[in-house]
Amino acid sequence: MVAYGAEQRVRVPALRARWLRQAFVHWPFRPEAVQALLPRELVVDEYEGVAWVGFTPFVMADVRAPGVPAAVPGLPAFAETNLRTYVRREDGRDGIWFLSILVGCPVMLAARAAGAPYTLGHLRVTTDGDTVSYMGSRAAGRVSYRLDVRPGEPLRPTERDVWLTSRWRAYTRRLGRIWETPVEHEPWPLAGAAVDVLEETLTGAAGLPAPLDEPVVHYSPGVGHVRLGASRPCSA
């Protein structure tokens, strides 16, 4: 069972931020289809016998380096969109593997040094009445998406809701090794969401086939105390 709250404290963060207006769109896939996209050191994590791939657009706000006081403004807010799946190492430690990351802020491309697959894009998040709209495309190429959701009432998360949304480390590959980045924040406040528009070419561009079923969709207003630790190589 994945922990609802953070599994570890990030006492010396490499980055602080808020993650706001986040949508979670999760599709089920055959595990072997997702495993084919992973490095050999990682095994696809399964729930109810299938692998899950998440499309997660959101807004990054108040991004600041360690030691910068709260009174000093961080980076202006910008949009980011992840395509991710869930994995385990041989020791059983679970985490996120990013298939792609689109970001609207060039400064974040520095995370490529840790192996994170950041690509610069044109992204936008807007709200009109009870509808939250996400649009984005890569700066070069035809990969794009559009998502319009209408958040519902807050919900008490089920075991599957927690499994899909609450992960506390990300894995990347760099210099021939798997690296781990720890994450700490408060539990996601979740709501269900109705989808009015969903168009995307991210999954196909990542090498995924058609999903097994319709997506499971959540919305969160966000979390305000995100702490990302320094990336470190995993022990062999």
C-alpha cells in the first residue's frame, strides 16, 4: 500500500514550490507495454493487475532555491505537464518514472542534469466558471494536448485514489545509473472531475499503445508546501 502522507522528511530541500490546480488523468495499460519503456533496473508497478500511466498538468508557483526567505518572491508561476508511470526498484521502493515533462519555464531545463526529461513547451492553464482548462504543445514538433475538466465535490480517497496520486520519490537515469529524488508535501486534497474535452498525442509520442479502458480522473486545488530533495544515485 502506498503511503497517503509523505514517507520521509526532506530536511534540506534543493527546491521549494507550490503545485496548484492539478489534474490527474490515469489510463490502464498492459504491464508489458509500459515495461518496454523502462530502464532494466526498474519494474512497472501494478494495481489491479494493470500498469497505469498518468497525464498530470498543473501550475508551479513560488519556486525558490534553498535558503531564499519566504519574503523574497520566487519565480513567476508557470505551467508544467508530466506523463508518468509508477515503478519499483529491486528493493521494493516505489516511485515515479517520467515518460516526458513539458514545462513553460526555461529555468527548469536545468533539471536535465539530473536526468529529468524536461522539454520546453507552450503551456496554459485557465479557469472559466467551474471549468479548468489545460493546453500545451512542445516548442518543436506536433506533440500537444487539451484538457477541460469540471471538478466535483471533495472526496475521501479510496485505496486506488491514493495509489495513483501519492508517490514520494522520482527516479531518473543519469551516467548509466538510476537516481532518486525524494519529495515531501501534505496529502493531496482530491475531488473527482468530469471531462469535457480530452485530446492528446503525448502517449503515442512516448511509444504507448491504446489504453485498456477509459481514464480515471481526479482534480486537486493543490499542495502548498512542496520540498524536493537533492537527487542521489541509488545503491546497486
